[in-house]
Amino acid sequence: MRKSVSPDYAEVKQTVVLEDSEVMGDINLPGDLCLFGKISGNIIAKGKVEVKSGAVVTGNISCGELEIEGLVEGNVETCFLIIEENAVLKGDVQTGKLLVRAVKYDMKRLRLVRK
């Protein structure tokens, strides 16, 4: 049985960086990113970026939605930001919506904007 796909349907692609992987350089993605490893560079994604527990980003992140459980050292620009319980965020933040579950976070500057 074949599935029919409408021409409007845009398949969301997810990139996964495993915990034993380290990326040096900028990443530009058309979809989502699920990070378990380390990225030293800027991340631009049209979809959702998940920085899992133990993951590290040293660089700026620009995406549609960002969920942080690990460490992010850099500026963040997103429509929706979720900072989980054990997350560490160091940098300026610009977001439309913010959900904070963390005990510790170090935002130099927070700017809430209508997106």
C-alpha cells in the first residue's frame, strides 16, 4: 500500500549528533537538531534544536524552538525557549516565549519579543 503525500507536505528532517561526536564549525539546518555531543560553532536551524543533558554548545543558536538540558555558552535567538532543570545557559537571549524549569542560569540580557 502506497501512501499519498500532498504537495504541501514538508517533511521535517532531524539531524542527530551523538554523544561521542564533536563538531567544529557552524551548522545550518533546514529542519531539527537533536544534540547529545558537542558543537563548537554557531547553529542555525529552521526547526527545533534540543541540547540534551551532557551536550555542549559553544556558539550562538538561532532556531524556531530551543530546548536546553545541557550547556549553551552563546547568544540565543528563538521563538520559544525551554530551559530544563539542569540546564546551563550563558549568553544573551531573545525569544517570544520562555519556560524556565532550571535552578541556575546566567542570562546577561533577556529580550522578549512578539514573534
